[in-house]
Amino acid sequence: MSLGFALVGLSACTGQSSGHEDAESSSSATPGSGLAAFDPCTFFTPDELTSFGVSTQSEAFSPVSFRPGCAWDGDIMDITLNKDVKETVAGQDPQEFDRFTPKEIAGRSAAVAIVAGGEGTGGCNVFVDSGGGMVIYGLSGRMRDSVADPCAEVEKVAGRTASRLPE
């Protein structure tokens, strides 16, 4: 599996083990409380996964303990989806990335990012604010040139599905 390089730099981001969040907290919700019950492994529909060119079978993929998620393998690329209940897009340090472009996706704060040292490796990530934290979409080409524009491809995936993320 070639997933390691797309998210390798994410371990440098700040964060701690998520612990248990109370999803029924008071009106001043704790950070990430909307993501507490969110399962990245069951988020995509089988039809979406097939249209992305990846398997409908997920595999656990958590490059760091505080960002649990899953991966789906494809012939030319792999897709990952992870959640982070502690961090948001605004909390990311653009200096830690080769590319960090703030955007809005599905009416949410987002960013397209390539981890430090990852430019030209065939991988890209999209961070999307969700439920008081963020969700990280990742794409890794099987080879450097497997996907002509990995950032555009992963942004399409996020654009098609981010509206369903927890508020």
C-alpha cells in the first residue's frame, strides 16, 4: 500500500489522544464533539467508492493515534479519510506544508495541502472543518505520475461528499 507518503508529515501537527468526548454536552460544545461518533470507515457509499476508482472494502489507516480513519485501495490511487477531533483547518500551520491553500468546500472552511517534502510524490490532502474538528481527505497515486493532479482529484472527492460531514 502506498498511503504512507500522503500523510507522513501530519504526525508533526499538534494534537493529543482523543479520549472520549461527550456528544451530548451543553450548548457550548467541546471541540470535536460533533465528530465523536463519526466513523470515517463507513462514510463513503459503495457507489461513491466505485466512482472514485477504489475498492469498496476499507482498511484501518491511522498515521497518528489522534487521527483515526480508513483507506481504500485502487489500481492507480488510494483514498484515505481521517478525523481529528482536536484540530481545525485554522489551527494548521501553513509553514509545515509544501502547499497550503485555504478554500471553502461545501460551505465549510477547508484547505488543500501537500505535506512538507511531499510535493511531486503523487499525494495530496484536503482538510475540511467538521463537527468542531476536521476531516482529512487524502489521495496517494500508486506512482508519482499515476494521477495527473492529485490535489484536483482529492478536492473533487471532498466536494462531492463534504456536505454530509457532521456540523
